[in-house]
Amino acid sequence: MQRPQDPESGEEVRKRLVQQSDAKFHIRNNRLRFMAILYVLIFFSFAALQTIAIAFFTRGFLLSRQVLDNHSTLTDPIFLDQSDKLQNFDKAVVVIIDALRFDFTVPDSENEFYYRNNFLTPYNLNQKYPQNSVLLKFIADPPTTTLQRLKGLTTGSLPTFVDAGSNFDGDVIHEDNFIKQLYSNNRSIAFVGDDTWEAVFSPFLNTSYPYDSLNVWDLHTVDNGVIEHMIPMLDDQKSNKWDVLIGHTLGVDHCGHRYGPSHFSMRDKQKQMDTFINDIIDRIDDKTLLVVMGDHGMDRTGNHGGDSLDELEAALWLYSKKNSFHQLNDKSVYDISNGGKNYRSVNQIDLVPTFSLLMGLPIPFNNLGKPIEEAFDSKDTFKLASYLTMEQIQRYRYHSTSLKDDELINNKYKELKNIWNQGDPKGIFAEKVLEYEYESLERCKDLWARFDLLSISIGIILLAFSLVLLVIYSKLIPSVVITQLTEEIVPATIAMVCIFTVIFIAISVILKPSFLSLLWFSLLGAAIGIIFGFLIPILDRYSIKWLFTSLLDKFSGLWSLIAISFMVLHAAIFGSNSFTIWEDKITSYFLITFGFLSAVKSLDAQKKVDRVMGVYHSVLFMITTRLVSLSTICREEQGSQCTPTFKLSWWMILALFVNAFFMPSYIRAFYNITSSYHSAAPLWINMFKVVLVMITVYWSFEYLEFNQADSSFEFIRNLDLESLHFVKYTLARIIAGIALIAANVGWSRGPLCVKLEIKNTETSSREACILGYQNVYGSQYFLLVMNFTAAILLFTKPLGQLSISILIYQILSLFELVDILGVRANLISPVVLGLLGYLHFFSTGHQATIPSIHWEVGFTLTEKITFPFTHLAIVLNTFGPFIIVALSVSLITLWKIPPSQKPISLYSRIIENCGTLLIYETLVALSALIFATVFRRHLMVWKIFAPRFMFAGLVQIVINIVLVTTTIGFSCGRLILQINRIFGK
Amino acid sequence: MPTRTTPKKTVSFSDNEPPVKEQQHIDLEENIKIPFSLKTIPFHYILIVYSILKQDITTGNVLNNLINNLFALIFMQLVYTFLFVTNIIEITKKKHQKRVKLSIGKDYSLIISSILISLVFVLPIYLLVVLFGAPFTTYFQENLILSTHLSFLSYPIIVSYFKTGEKSIYYKYLAFIAIGAWFGAIAIPLDWDRDWQNWPLPIVISSYIGSFIGYSIVGLL
């Protein structure tokens, strides 16, 4: 550059060149910043389109039932002068023992479980005084969550699936129900217990002592409160005026959630309840009816919400001090063998007409239940009760637009009415009316499971479009063109969204279509706008034929074919319930297949070191996958083929301590491969180690608390739980603060993992060598992944933490393989990463079912439900592996590459891989949605297909959010800009 | 333009296979030919599958059934190996084609040692089967017998390998057996409660089907 003969002009040239390169550099930097914003907008549009699609589908799939606002009164022609004949009691005491499963109440000769033989007062009294007591199995309708059960129990109608979501903030029931009836017939109601009641019935309760219901760690507060308030009210009935006293205890339910049914705490809890019931019996008089019931059962893990037999079968016990009941003649229906497997059962809603009539109230207007035969003192009173119920059901049917034209039921009713009017000469009324009531209920169940196919189709079509757009955008368009095209797509999309939203709002306002509201119409407009905004610039440039040939071209080659087979097979498993329930094993099978193929393929590598490392990483990848797949919580349908291994035991705590040292050290080993363990890396990894130790201490406390009473050490049994609690919460908050806030703020300052080594060599006196240059992007980006991993580990149960630790190992090992196999831009890498997300979702003790959600983790940071901490904890616990995967996807491109001279094209390759991950998840979600629709009449729809579609939808949304806000929005642009600033000149 | 590390361009099923040493791979690529021939279609596989399904396959009896049929397989593979090996055409350096000969008198040690090698291969195959998800605390014998079946399905390949030296075409046969076994797993989760779903029957049967297809059509590829 320098010209010695003309120093002045040489200096000028140099200046000019420096200026030029500076200008270029600035242009490039600004352009990079601009592209970062465009990519965020692009992925935001994808996220919006997919979220709208899922919202439409959900709206159509989870329909709600038509609620009639009519109310029954005693002056209705049906009940006029009739109810006195049946009224048997003036007062009632209702005790709801949450999750009182039926087999808790019948004796078991083998006495092998903690949960049997403790709560036998009902059974013993039933044996002794059959005319004073009725013990029955009480079948709940799914979903078995407390709010839904309370609605069913008091209104006598069937709740729908949608309501299940609103368990956290219940609404006042406006539908006719017996609590409201008590209130409007001037009976005063006193209530103690679960605060869901307060939310639902507060206007009707004269006295109320609500207790927080969702803190499942607390077994005693609610129960002690119920006992403390109820016993004095029973003792002193004159000064505490009540006609109906309701208590709702939660100890048994919480004990189930926390420890499962087979735990000694369950025994203590049940004994306490037994004593409590005895205390009540001592204090009631002849005109008082005692009702003891469970609102639902619990499965073998102690959870509920689904529709397995264990969750549906609760117990119902009616007791009175005078002879008010009768047993059926056929005593064999009261068979208590096998935990009462064949014991006579009644529906939960049957309590509604029974209780209403016994208390002299009209039957609530919307009731579909039938009276319980045993609860009436003779066959004749039962017949009258059945007649009144039939009249009420038919009146409801005539009022309901969707039910009134059902001639089959109407004819049955007319026939029965005839028999009744003739005075039932053949004595067949009682039998026939049961048939009528049964048929009527079944027809309603059928009808209310009807789906809104229009919304469902819109949802599926929109999601399918998003898949097509994703494939075109991230795979078919050549990377050279993508930056230009992105600049065209973004303004087009914004314009189209505005235009279509306005058009659709206009259509909705002018035509006022009945099937969609204004909000949904504008959402649909926005979604269509996004689709057009993408398609117009793309189709302007390429023909459909070209795109199609490009598709065939792009998706050929061994690895692409394998990736496509994994995707297609994964999507196809939802076509059968057997495959869907074994999804955990199927994902691990795919991953092991990948490991095997990559071992074989690595042998083709040119260098010997690559061959050896390739086989080493592949084999370890297979082994770790196999090991991880051993950890499972087992879904109920897997039955005897699966043994649950996801439990808490002492060796896991030990393993966690080992892991706290092992995990940082293997991460360091991966950093050392490219000599990146410098400057920021040691700081981060050592801090990570400290946080891991803290997390382990937190979970050791948790374990101590869990097993305190069982411990063989005196000092542990004497530990003060209160102070332990304080330490625990403080620790958890500190960890969350470090991992989620401090570490990420630190990361945003740009921690480089390179070191400038200056040494003297023979040729030149001082030679600079940048250590960690080979992996300058990856080493820094992975620190961010570590931040999120630490946060996720805090909210993950011990065995799950070991699984996440293996996930991080597998991800790092996968990046080495990707480098050796040269599949950075191939479909296979994001697909395998996506599969890892699924594998670890299952191995951290989750399944695609509602009862398997770890609700109790929500109380890690706070004692009560607090937005957003409880919600954040549950989201990080449930979707942790997916979050890690969605963060790491950009590392496929960034791991082990030196600073790029073409940062914009580097960025577009990251976008391509993010897009590929999204393609995979969208294909799986689309398939889950389609098959849930196809199987909407399937026996297992609410058990298997509907939960799977909800899970797919949520995964889709979570991955979209992480990609838009963090991977693309927060980290990648910042990182590439920074590296470009330092090394780009 | 994005800088991509270009993957190797050779794409074939042999990629699925165990070690390929680079140099031999290139040198010996084209000097044998295995033409398609009706003689080498392994009809005895169909026979054995039929025999397995015809015998008692109820729970608890699968093991005995598979052991009996293993002996049948080994015996028939010995005969089939003669058909298979003598169908291979070696191309000498001067482009002469000649058929490989296999005689009991000369090659008895090869035939016997190949049986031993098949038996040795049972162990790695067993490990692979367990790695792919077979139970390892239970069903030990079943897994072992499955691996033995898989190992002896490749017996003709082992003999040919030692007879003619390492050739990439052999890996295609092994790939078909492996792909067959892989697809067998599809039948396992199905809740049809059929006897043929008893472990490890689906894998055994589908690997027979896979290797039947392999031995039949690799000559055509």
C-alpha cells in the first residue's frame, strides 16, 4: 500500500481507503440493524397467524353448552302442593371431602395401602342401620376439577370442557341451582372451606368462612378451619342460625396432589376426617340430614382432572337419625370386593333432585339428574319423586331450542304421563321413568359434544397456510434473495393486514353475520392479510411451478429424506390412539435412529479425528437418549406396559449434587474444544455452578419437608418447618432473580469468550493469537442458553433436572455432530433438536394430559397464587425443554464458526433454521388438530386427542414467543452486530 | 452466497452401514457383480415366517417357537449360501467375468467359521437392539434369540465377504435387514392384542420380510 517514492500521496490513499472501509462498515452495520427488525416482524407475523389459527380451532372445538336462565319455584304447576309430601328434613349438614374416592370408604381385608380402612364410619353405620344411612358410589362427570364439579353438583347439568380452564377464577353461577333455591326459599346457609364456593355462590351464603383452595402444599389450614367453625355452629344451633351448613375440606385432595394416595399423611388425614364426621353425628338432631361426599376421586398419582375411573368414582353418604331411607331388595349390588368395583353407583347430578325434594325445594330448572331410590323412605315416595323429576326434565327440554324437537324422548314422556294419569295399574312406571331419564341424559351428552365445524376448518386452513408460507419462506427461496424479499414482504404484510382487517370489519358491520362476532372477524381479516402479504411478493417473483421443483430439489438427499420421514411419521402418529399414547417412546426411537445413522455416516468423514469423534458423540447420543427415556410418569392408558419411574427419592438428591459439579465441567470441556474457555466463560460457568448448588439445596429442603415424618434421624423430625419455609422461598427467589434477571442483563452487555494471547516467536518478536476465535459466536450465545437453563432447572423436579442436564449435553454433542456431518443447513438438525424437546418433555415427568401438569411447582416462589410468578413457574416447568430447544436452534448455525465477513447472510441462515424448527412444530400441531377433528366422536377424544391438540397448540405458541422475543429479537441480532463491530473491519 | 460445508455427494443405502474403509472402497468398487436371479430369491424366509406363525405364538411359547425356527433358519441358510455365493460374478482386471465357486470340500472352514462369526455378532446386535429400546431387565432370552435371528439372516453376506473381500454392495443387504427390523417396531404399540404382537415377533417377522426384499432385489439396483 505504501509507496516510498511518493509518501504524501501514499498517506492520502491510505486515508481514503480507511474512510471507504469505515463507510462500508457503517452501512453494513446499519443494514444489519435494519434486517434484525425486519426478521422480528416476519416471525411476529408467523406467530400472529398461527396463534389466530389455533384460537379459531379452539373456539370451534371446545364448545360451550346453552344455559337457560329460567328458575323453578314452588308455585310452578309441577311442584305446587307436591313438595310437602316429600320433604323429610328441615336442616342439612353437607360435608364435601375433596377427592374422597369411593374405595377410601369401604373396608379392605388385606390392609395393604395407607388409604384404606381409615374412613369407615359411613360404612359401619350403613351396615348397622340400613334405614338411617345410604352409602353409594358417586360418579362424577368429567372434567374432574372442583369448579366443574360444584356446578354439576348444584345445578344438575353437565359442565363442558371449556369451563375447566377457568378453575383459577371461578364465576358466580347464574344457572338455577339448589343453593340459590335454598336462598330464595328463605333458608339460611352457612359455609366454611374451599374459597371456590365464595366465588361461585357468594350472593347466597349468609355466613361464610372461605379459605384459599389452591395452595396444595398446605394440608391442614382449610381442614382445621372447617372443624373449628363447624363444631361450634353445631353445638350452639340457637345463636348461630343456619338451616343448611356446608363444609368443604381440602386436606385429602391436597395430600393426594402432594404425596399421592399411598402416603402416611393420607392415613392421618382420613382418620381426622373420620373423627370429624363422628363429631358431627353426635351433634345433629332427628330433623337434620347429613350428606358426606367427595366431589371427585384421584388417580394413582393423586391428581385429577381427567376421566379415568379412579378420578370419577367418589363416595356419597346420606345419614339421618330417624328412619328415612330404604335399601334395595337386591343386596348383591352393594358389593365391596375389589375396593367396591361393582358397587352400586349413582351419578353426581342425581343428588340435585334428591336433595331438593328431601328439603322441600323445587328441582332446579336445568337439572338432568334422577332421584336416588335409596334416599326415599318407601317405593311410593320414590315414585312421586321420579314423576316430579320427569316433569321438570321435560319442561327443561321443551324450553330448550335444541332439545324440544327430539320426538323420541317426547313420545316416551307422553307414554309415561299416560301411565301416571291412569294410576300406574301395571306398576311399571318406576322402571320406565328410569329409562326415560337415562335416555334423556345420553341425548343431551351427545348434543352438547357438538362442534363448530366452521371455526375448526378456518383454524386448520390458516395453520396449513402458515405451514406453506414457512416452507416457502425459510426453505425454498434461495438465501441470496431472502434479504431483498424480506424487505418487500414486511411492508406488503403491514399494508395487507390493514386492508383486510378493515374489509372484514366492514363486512361484519354491514352484513352482521350470525356465526362470527366482530372480534373474530377482524382476527380472520388480519390472518388473511398476513397470508396475502407474504404471497404477493413471493408469487410476484416466482411461479408456483418453480417453487414446486425447488421443493423437490431442496428435500432430496439422505439426511433431508430422513428428516422428512421423522417429521411425517411424528405427525402421522396422531392417526391412532395407540401411537399417540406411546409418543414418548416413539420420539426416543427416532432420536436413537438418528444417533445410529450419524455414527454410520461419521465413518465417511475425511479426517480420522472426525471419524473417531463422530462415532463417539453418536454412540453417547444414543446411550443418553436411551437412559433419558427410562424416566417417565406413565400415562394412564399405557397401563401395565409402563412402570412410573418419575418419583422423588434420596439418591436423586445425591445425583443432583454430583450433577451440580458435573454439568459445568462438561460444558467447560465443550468450550475447551475450541479454546473458548476464557474471559466471560469461566465467570459464567462458575456462577452456573453456584446456582446449581443452590438449586440442589432448595430441592433438598423440599425433599426433607416431604419425608420429614418418615426420617430415621431425630434432628430432622424436630426441624422447624416454618423457618425452613422461609429459607426455601428466599433461596428460590434469589435463584430466580439471578437466572432470569441479573444473568440476562449481564449477557446483554456482550460477554466475549476470547483471549488475546501475545507471545514471542522466532519469526516476529510479538505475535498475537486470539484464543476462542473459532467459536466466537457460539461460545457467547450458549451463555444465554445457560441462563435460561438455570431458571428452568429451579422449577423442575429432581429427576427432571437430571434429564435437563442430559438435554444440554445432548444439544452440545449434537452441535459437534452437525459440524462433523456438515448438516448445518440441512433439515435434519432443527428436526433432531425439536425431537429432543419432545423427548425431554416426556422425561421430565410430563405427558400430553391435563392431570400430569405439575401444578405444585407453581408455589416455588410464592405461597399464594400470584401473577405472574405462579404462571411463569408452571410454564417454565412444563415447556422448559421446548424453550431451551427454541433458544438453541440458532446455535446450529453459530456453533464453531469464526467471525463471518458476511454477517447478513449469516443472519439469514439462522432465520432458515428457526423457520425449519417452526415447520416441524407446525406440521405436528396441524396433524394433532386435524386428527382431533377427525376423531371428535371417538371414545377417547377427551382423553387422548383433545389434550394432545391443546398441548400442540401451546407448544406452538411457546416456541413462537421464544423465537420472536428472545432468539431472533433479543439475542441473535445483538450478538452478530457486536461481533461484526469487533472483528468485522 | 452462504458458505456451506459441502456434504459428500455419494448417496446410497450403503451409507447406513458399518465401517467402510475409504481406500478399499474406491479400489474394489466395481470388481464384483451380483446379478438378479430367480435362484437367489430366498423363498425359505417366507417358509420360516409361515412356520413361526403356524406354531404356537401365544405368550410364553414364543421363545421355544423362535428357537426351533432358528435351527431351521441356520440349516436352510447353509444351503442358500451356496446358491447365493455361486451367483456372484467376479470381474478380473482384464475384464473377464467368472463365477465365484464354493465347495464343501475346500471351503468347509470358511462355512464353519462364518457360523461362529455370526454367533459373535449376536452380542453387538443384542446391544443395538437394547439401545433401540428393547427391554433390558426383562425378556433377556427373547432379545438374544431376536439378535441371533438377525445375525443369521446376514449369514450369506458374511460368507461372501470372506470369500470375495469387502465390497460396498454387501452393505445394501445389511441395510435391508436393518430397515426391515426398524419398521417392525410399528406393530408394537398397536392395541390389537394379537398373538403375533408378542415380543419380539414383529421385529423378527419384519426383518425376515426386509431381508427377503433385500436378497431379492439388490441385484436389480
